[in-house]
Amino acid sequence: MAAMALRPCPVLPARLRTRTPAPLCAVAKQKGATLAPVSIPSSSALPKKKVLVPVGLGSEEMEAVILVDVLRRAGADVVMASVEPELEIMASSGTRLVADTLISDCADEVFDLVALPGGMPGSARLRDSEILRQITVKQAEKKRLYGAICAAPAVALGPWGLLKRKHVTGHPAFKDKLPTFRSVDSNIQVSGELTTSRGPGTAFEFALSFVQQLFGDNVAAEVGGILLMKNDGGHHKKKEFNQIDWSFDQIPHVLIPIANGSEEMEVVMLVDILRRAKVYVVIASIEKSKQIVASQSTKIVADKSIADASGTTYDLIILPGGVTGSERLQKSRILKKLLKEQKLAGRIYGGICSSPFVLQKQGLLKDKIATAHPTTISKLTGQVDDETDVIIDGNLITGRGLVTVIDFALAIINKLFGLSRTRSVAEGLVFDYPKN
């Protein structure tokens, strides 16, 4: 199974790797935010870096959430700000995210980095925010880091005049809207203070490029390792055992249960990629509220409560990871019942990251080969494969999580619809998928 065109973060010239941090003003009070910094040991002694990730109606959820998640893991103080009148926004593939604050609350703030996700009409909504334009133009004038991915370089930064004399990249569908003689096809393009990238499938590289520029090579390498990125740019591995047909006569229905502490990037990648393939996906909260606070403090609003979702039969039930989230999923009686019925009916189920342990606790890995996150796989007592990123065993699919979730979701699409649709989805993601 293919990985993104993942390479070690490019070693940048010294003038781009070391910057004098801008003075940090007091952290603005964030409406409803519970931002506990999640830093790795080597970044703990470094000055706090402040990052703005703006979002709007139709922003690309994978790009926004991966930016926020990865930079928070590196120790940055990341603010997700809505350019809409309200905090909650509907992202491009239908995931509802709740921003930490409104863009108006950020007008007088000083940021070390302003990073724009793409998506449509999200990029246009960002472009039309006068406050965000002023923040980003000032960021460029002060020679502080800024960047954009996917449609945003062409749709937002271009009209703001922030691509002049810069080499840039972006989503292939918007290449004709980039400066002709300075447009490049690389996954990441660093040009002075500006960094641009191509799409959801390059979002991890995009985020890690900023980690490198803010915190240095060692922190970027350490975070990349935590994310399970391939250092050699090779493909993530997939294996299949006891092959059975997963095709359906109707649109497949997929349930993704979530809880406080679920891993947000895993939830968002699963939902986004499966919906791109025209799969009907329901996000169901096992909490009292449909809104959950994920592992890196991103707020996600589920489509339904688990009780309301339980009245439907699902072709697949997939559990996201996150240690705390998995523990909470394990305690849901309704979810236990649904999973038991799923297995008894011979329908498909699976889990990623830490959640295969939840499946094991319910006896759902018996006589199956499985994989899980490296910190979880030692807890699995049955047949395990700790060198493979995605394993399909009959009607069970498991994965290691984090970066490998793109491979995991595409493996599901391949089983449901075949290679042609899988390649089409991967192409839209700007993701390197094998040709056979």
C-alpha cells in the first residue's frame, strides 16, 4: 500500500531554519477552548511558538486538522480561528469542526506562523475575510512565516498579492491560477517566509515543514517518527489474509464512533477519504453531547449520538484510535452491542491505532491476524504483525494509525469499489498510490 510521497523534511538553508521569534503577546482567551500543550521532550525548553490556522465554510478538514494536530504535538500554541460569524464550521467533506475563537479576536495578535488550509469554498471564504487578509499581509511584510496548501495559494494568497516573486505549488486543479513561470510541481515549496503545498495527501509534509522551520530538524524528525512517517519515502505495507468479497449492491454505510480523546486526524481522514469515494459515513458520539474534544484539543461535532445511530445496520464499523478515546469507546454498551451484532452477522469491522485493543477485549480478534499502533500491539494476545501498516483478514481490517490512515481508508475503498475508484480518490488527494 502506498505512502504519501513522504520524504524526510528537506534540509533548508540556515537562513530559513533559524528565525528570531516575534514578541509574543498575551494569549487571547479562546471561547470554549481546552488547549493543553502537547510537546515532545526535545522541544520543552524552546520558546513558545504561536500559530494561526484559519478555517471557514468548506475548508479542507484533513489539511486544517493535520496542521493543528502536528504543530500542537511539536509544542506550538495553535489557534484555530473561524472566519465565519460562528465558531462551528462545516468542512468540505461534511465534518463539523468547532474553532477555538473567531478571526476578529486575532486581529491584534502576533503569530510566528499563519497557515491556510485549502478546500472549496473554504479557500474563497478565507480570501474574503478582510481581517485575515490584513493579518497575513502583515505577516509577510514583517518577514514572519506564512503558508497555504491546496487551493489556498491560488485562491487566497494570489489575490492578496503574496505570491509575487515567489516559487509556489498548489493543488493540480488550480495550477493554471498560479504564476506561470514560478509554479512548481513539488509537494512542498519553501520560498523565503512562504511555504506552499499541494493537497490533503501532502498535508503531513506541509505541517512538518513548519515544525522544522519553527523548531529545527531534530524536533521535526522526532514528530515525524511519532506520526509513523516513512523516513525513506517508501510505501506503507498492506497484507490481506482469508480474502472475501466486500462489494455491495447499494451505497456502503459506515459507522465511525467517536469519544472525548479520540485521535482527531484519524477521525477526519477516515471520514473525508471515504466520503470522497461516495461512501455514506455516519460519525456517532458515545458521549452525552454530540460535540467531543479530541486528543489534541480539536472539537468535532458528530452527525448523531450513538443511540440515534444504533437503529441503522452498517456495512462497516471502524473505530478510530487515541488512548483515552479508545478507553471510552470500550465502555459504551451500545457500541459493544453493535460490534457484537456486526461480527455475528459476518459484516465488516475494524480499528486503527489503539482501538484494536478494544476489539480484542470484546473477542473480535479471535482467530484473526491484526496490527495496531506500536504502543498498543504488545497488548494484543492473538496473531499480530508489527511490521505491516494495514492488515485485512476476511471481514476485519486493522491499521497502525496516524499517517497510515490514508492507506487504511484507501484499502477500504479498494475492497469496496476496486482499483479505478481508489486511484481517482488518491489523485484528488494528491497521494502517491501504486499502479497495480
